Amino acid sequence: MYQKILIALDMSKMAETVFNHGLSLAKQEQNSQLLLLHILSAEEENSPLPVPSDLTEMYPAAGNDLTLETWKEQWEAFEIAGIKMLESYQNQATKSGVTTEFQQVYGNPGSRICKVAKEWHADVIVMGHRGLSGLQEFFLGSVSNYVLHHAPCSVLIVQSK
């Protein structure tokens, strides 16, 4: 049924549940493949705040090199944490006998997930839902809602418990 399963992950507590759903789907089909995808975005809960064009908006230290360097260090640590997460899930899937690869890319999460799914010819996207509602969802948007309406394939949205 699903040969190519894209699992969109972030570094939230829900990521493991999303991964387990995707891995379970992959185990049901012989020769299925997983693509683990993490989008590097300032929208993610654990990411360093984006650097505003005028650093004085956020930092009273008026955009000195130390402030920018601190942000760069935080972003690099965020990237490394993402790779470690992906490698850990890849190792789990490989031990289960499922062919697995991963990608970590920059960009808008919704559109990047859809683009990667199209390029990789995914049969299904497995992703979580942040649980935003009302004004939060209106102002911050919903990645899962975007993907659901723009994906080139089926979408499985895993709800938080």
C-alpha cells in the first residue's frame, strides 16, 4: 500500500509517537522505504529566535558582533541536535529492517514538506499536529493544515494524546 513513507519530524515530545506510527506503516509492507525529514525553521519550538533585521529590536546591545555570534552558536547547536535526532531514528528503523534515509533542510515547514514529498515521490506523509487552536492557529498557521491541503500524496496526521 505505502512503499515510500515520508515522516516529518520536529524536536517536540510528540516526534517519537509520529516516528513510531510511520515505522509501523513501513513494517507492514515489504521493501518499504522511510525518509525522515526535519525542517530547520524559526517556527519550531526549540529553535533559536530568528535574527531581526535590526538587532536593537531584540537586544539592547545594539547588534554587536557578540550578540550575532551567540545566535550563530545557538543555531548551530539546533542544527546538530536535529541531525542527532534523525540519526537516532534512522538507527532504530534500520534495526527493524526498514531502509531509511534522512534529510534536514531549511525553510517554511509546510511548503518544504510538500516539496520534498513531491521530489521523493512519497506515497504518504506522516506528521504530527501541534494542537494549536483558535487565534494561535490563525496567527501562527498550522503546518499540518497546510500539508493536508497541498501535499502530492496521502497525509496521516498523528494527534497528540
